[in-house]
Amino acid sequence: MLKFLSKVRIEFNALDPRTAACMEFLAQCNARKAKESNPACQLQVQRRTDDHPPEIKVTFVNGVEQVFDAASTSAQSIREMILEKGQYLETEQMFRDNNETWPVMIPEEEINQSFPGTKLVYTDDGICYDMVITVGCAWISGLRGHRKCHM
């Protein structure tokens, strides 16, 4: 998680009962594996004495800052959001390193095209799905999301 961050600032009042996410996130940041992933990441802890809600401020390696309300967001949710954004940054960097444009723009007409190996399937309630046939299973996608069906 820290490999995507250049700075983490955790602010909380130790007497505030809403600090659980801050304490858990601080423990995750102090874990050996996290520190080894990015030793250059600055970790700052600000103990407050006022009623300011606990918050976690992170700065990504590209300079973008994000503030999380730690009173209403769990440490696990914050971690997942950081990992998701970090994977996005890795993908963006991979494209830029290979002189590809980012973001990738797919023309609308290509999005709506079917491709070989698909079959349109209509359900009883009239919803159309694209069924991608592969060996041993089928992937069904449509308005209801994605579902893997074993055959």
C-alpha cells in the first residue's frame, strides 16, 4: 500500500472514541512489509486536543492528495481505495512508458460491437446478455453485471 504513497499524515485526538480507523491504519503503515515496500514514504502522526474529527491525509507518488474521514470510513476501506488508485497509477505509468495515450479512448461504435465467440442470449424478462463461450465455462455480462456460469 505504501508503495503508491509519498506521504501519510494521520490526525486524531487520543481521547476521541472515533479513532479506531486511525489506529488500525497507523498499525498497517508501521508493518514491516508496508515499510519495506516504500522506505521513502513519510509517516506523520498529529495528536490533536480539540474535537476535530480523525482524518487520514495521503499524498500519492504523483502528487495528488486525498483526505479520508477516519470517523466514518474503516481502515480497510481506506486501504482498498489507496490500492485501487495505486493500480490505476501503475497502469497509467505503464502506458506512458510505452508512449501510448492515456486515458485509453474507445470509440462508442467499438464498444457496442460483438466479437467472434459471443452469442446474444435473451432472458425471460427481455434482458439481452453477451455470452462469451470459453472451454468449460461461460461468462455472461449485461445490464445486471457480470456472472460466471459453470457449464
